[in-house]
Amino acid sequence: MSNVHAHKADIFCQNEPKVDWHSKALWFVREKRDRAAGSIPEWEQIRELGSQVKLHTLTHLAEYLEEFEKNCKANGVIVHWAKDAAEHNEIAHSILAKHNVKKLVKSKSMLTEECHMNPYLEKRGIEVIDTDLGERIIQLAEQPPSHIVLPAIHMKKEEVGDLFHEKIGTEAGASDPTYLTRAARSHLREHFLTADAAMTGVNMAIAETGSIVVCTNEGNADMGANLPKVQIHSMGIDKLVPNMDGAHVLLRMLARNATGQPVTTYSTFYRGPQKGGEMHVIVVDQGRSAMLKDKIIGESLKCIRCGGCLNTCPVYRRSGGHSYNYVIPGPIGIAVGAQDDDTNSIAWACTLCGSCTSVCPTKVPLDQIIHRHRRLKAEAGKLPYGKGSYMPLVGNFMASETMLNCSMSVARTALRILPGGLMKPFSGAWGKYRELPAGASSSFEAWYKKNRSN
């Protein structure tokens, strides 16, 4: 039971001040997103267009993949196909081994995290340096990312200062963000200049032009890809768009929904290798084709990895990214990873409030997908511990108007007359890190009959 979401969330929640800080930091990003989206009158039309672009691509995926490969080859790009993580890692290693690469600089890539590529290469004598600041922080801390856009959001600046003092020799006790950022820049610059090859993730791949799009705010992907002669780009098959128009639609939404910016500081289109160099693209399935077999779950592949669903999710904000049993946390992590969750718990790390769906730039129906995963788990007899026995009882209880009204009346009375400290133990795990509400004077049903029934 130690690996289930609830247990890991309980560990995170033990530091309540930090949980509050974590939640407020993410909500701040959510508010920036709302202001950015609200500044564009046609935002909802763009969302619908983005959704249709992705749906169209996914329903014509085979032909667009072939077109992409054809145009890549015409541009001098070498395309590799990998059915799963093992093949992806083998291909990446074969390219690096061919060029006797000893050091690889890598920008942010959730796919390589999904494939566990770093430890694979390190075991084979290749040093892998993550160059995104947040990714470098968690790499030095020997932790996985806790967010797909803000990978070190779970760490406060004081923790980063202590880590940098230990790992890269900054001043003891220093926690000024500007000082720490400049120290990281100097530390990473040496690695950029001595790297033998570079790897990036892929935000979009354009079939019509055989090019890929990489978006960063730090320029680290461009620094990496333009210095060594060997560059590798790792992409899932779901990153494809038909043409430049489709890419432009998604670019209008990506940064706004992620961080509230109009656009990422660097949005680079790579179309071919350097003179005398090599450009490789590894196209990876890793279970994505199988997801398309289910009409509802398949829509999760419309995701453009903006992270907006994480920033708004009440469960993620107060349970932390490391509580999920998948490399991608939050609502989208449940959507794409619940089928591989051996603990069968992350599908229930959700209130089904639908906030994630309402902010998604490509209208991924995340709440419906998560509900679908729950249904599939139930049908397979893989309900989490206890749910198979007590949930039918809860269902019968809530289906009885008399029983529900009587119990709610008792609860309202108890909340009004009994001390909260006495009541809290009866709220169980739900109330452990929550304040109990004040007792209402009457039920909504009674209020409605009195005020609105006529």
C-alpha cells in the first residue's frame, strides 16, 4: 500500500505550510493563464480549432507520419522508428556510440523521462546533462520532475540554494533567485561547450515541411543543438500536426495556457542538420497507438503538454507531483498513465470537478477520460483497496432520499453544536488536512422549497 497515491500524498501533506505554498504558487500561474486567455476575444474559437487540428491529425495519423518521414529525408534528416521505450533508448545509444559521444546535453523532454533514458545511457558510460534549469535542479537532487512545465515547483528557493551549495559550490545560505540562476548559467555553459551531442524534446512536428518545433524560455535547446555536430530530437507520434497553420494555432495557445506568456521566448523550427553534421528524429509509439483504440481515452493524445490542467487541479496542487505513480503527474498523467498503474490508485486521485477540462487549450475531455479509466478498472476487478466493498453501500445510501436527508440533518446539527476538534476524527482521511465547514442552518432542499418552489 506504500505506493498508492493516497499514501504518497499523505507524506507530502505532512508539511502543511509547504503544501499551502505549493498550491498558491500553482494557482498564481493559473491566474496568469486566465488573464492571458481573456486578453484574446477569440480564445474559445482557437481552442475549438486546436482541438479539431489534433483530432484530424490523430484520425489520419498513418498518412501524416509517412509524409513527415518523406519530407524529413528530403531535408537531410535521419528518421528512426521506435515501438517502445526500449527501442527508443537503443536507437539513441546507437547514434551516440557511433559518434563516440561521452557527454550529451539535453533540453526538457517528458518522453525521455517516460523512457527512463538518462539512467540507460549513464549505465553505458554517457554523461547526460539536463540543461533546462528546473530539470537540472531535480537532476542534481536525484528526483523525478513533479510538473511537466515547472519540474522543480515542489522545491523552495532555500532548498535550491542548499542544493547548489552542495553540488556546484555556490555560497552557503544563498537563496536569491538571480544569484542562483547566474550560477546555474555558468555551470551549464561549461557543459554546453564540452558536449559531444545534443538532444531535445519536440513540441510539434510538421508533416508538410518535415520540420520540428522546440519551445523554451531559456534558449537551452538552441544552445545545445547548435554547438555539437550531432543533434537528436525525441518525439511521440502524437506530436504531429499537418502543416504550419496547425502549428501556429497551437503556438498561440501553448505558452498562454502554460505560464500566461503570449509565446515562449524561443520557438525554434529545426528543418535540417548543420553543415557537416547530423540531425536525427526518433519517432516513438510507446503505447500511443493502443490508446487510440478507445475513442474516449484516445483524445488524451490531443494534449500539447502545456501543464494548465496541473495548475488548476485541486488534488495535484495539494498532493504534489511525486504522489502519482506515473512520470507525468496530474490530470493528464492519469489520462495517459492510469492503464499502466499497478496500484490502481491514480484514477481516483481526482474529484471529477472538470476544471482541467475547462482550461485545456485543445479541449481534451480529461474528466471523461479519468471516469472511463475508473470504469475500466472496475470492469477488470481492479478497484483500489476497499472501494469494491464500501462503494456499493455508499451508492445505496445516497440513492435513499430518506437516509441521506436524515444523515445530513444530523451532520449539520453536529457541526453547529460540537467543537471542531471533537468532530474532526470522524471525518477520517478526508478531513485530516482540511478544516470542517460551518454547519448550515438548513438543507438546500428546504431552502429551495421555501424560496423558489413557487
